Amino acid sequence: MTASTPSDDAVSGDGTSGRRFSAGSIPPRVWIALVLLVVAVLFVAQNRDSTEIQVLLISLVAPLWAVLTVAVGVGLLIGLLLRPSERRRRKAAGGR
């Protein structure tokens, strides 16, 4: 009898040699982002009435869910634009 090596097990395709998914492998900031996303979607879904919106000198009537979705999108865009660039992150970390 011969003992199997790890490479033999990987070739056999039993699936035990690969990385396994676990909820603990997801960073906490991803969980927080997912919870906030669910809350935002529920908030938008529950506010479906029409409302009057005034932007500068323009006044329009739109469904509240559409206005809230645009507001969330603008907030996400602002957050992405204000993130430090990869170059600045490397510079702050002391690398080139």
C-alpha cells in the first residue's frame, strides 16, 4: 500500500484541497456595506409616493423612490471620487 500525496488528492477531484468559503472570511466592512445596502433598498421601496423636488430654479414632480435612488447613487459617486488614489495609498504606506 502507498500513501496518497496532497497532489494525488488534488488530482482526484474530491474538492477538499481548495479554499472553503466561510462567513468569517468576509471582512466586517463588507457586512456593514451589505446591511446598509439592504436598509437603503427597503427605504427606497417603502417610499413610492410622488413628491415635488426643487433643484436651484427648477421644480419638478417625481416618484420619491426615483429621487431617493438618485440621491443614493450621487452619494456613492461622491464616496468613490473622494477615495484616495492607489498612488496616494502607496505613498502613504512608504512605498514608491
